[in-house]
Amino acid sequence: MKLFITLFTATFLLLLSGCGNDDSPKGEKNTPGNSATLFFDTLYNEQDLTKASTMATPRMARIMKSYGTSKQFARNLVNMQYDNVVIEVDMTNMSLREQYGDTANINLIFTGQFNGNKVDDMRSVKMVRKKGNWYVDKINADPFAR
């Protein structure tokens, strides 16, 4: 009977550990695409400008902090606003070679809601690797903006 209870408890705990709300980005850690996704997720979904600025180069972090809040930064510099957003890396012209260099241009696809309306957009960011970690260096201008 003790063996049965032990096996039941172990199975129950194993199944329970599989349940959870893990909204973190999937895929390899420490890649330029994952780092860019984390940056924008922190900016839009967590709305934490201080945490997002730790994922940027010092020059970009100074620019970010000058806006005061994540909403102001997102509205003015990134030129996108969302109430909630899902961010995906555009893999169509991704080169594996970029991950072995020290810079990468990453295209991100944003799908979200703003004021009850669905908003889809795309942005390109320049990533820089320093001491083994990837940082957002520049948010490239939208070529289709007015």
C-alpha cells in the first residue's frame, strides 16, 4: 500500500509540475531573435521600461529612459501602441550565420489589440552581441511609414 501511495504521489506531482502558465518565449536562449522578443515583451506586455533598458545597449537605454515610461517610448520612438501583443520572429530571411557574428538584424511580427481593434505590424531591430549576450542597439525606421 505504501508503494502505491508513493507512486501515486510521485505521478501526481509530475503531472502537476507540467501545468503552469509559462508565457516566456520559446526556442533557444541567448539568440538575437529571442533577446529581441524578450525586449519587446517586457516593453509592451510587462510595461517595465527599467527592465527593458537592461536588454538594450547603453546608448539605447539612455534614449529609453528619457521618455520616462514604456508607453511613451513605444508610442513615440517605436511608433506602435498595443494593449496586449504577441511577438514572433520573422524567420523568412533569417541567416544562421548572423548568430555567429556580433551583429544581427531581426524582423519581428507584432499581432495585438489596441482600443478593441486588431493591429498587425512589423519592425526590424539591430542587435549587438557583447560579452556573449545580445542587446537591442537600434530600432530601424519603418520603411512604410508616412
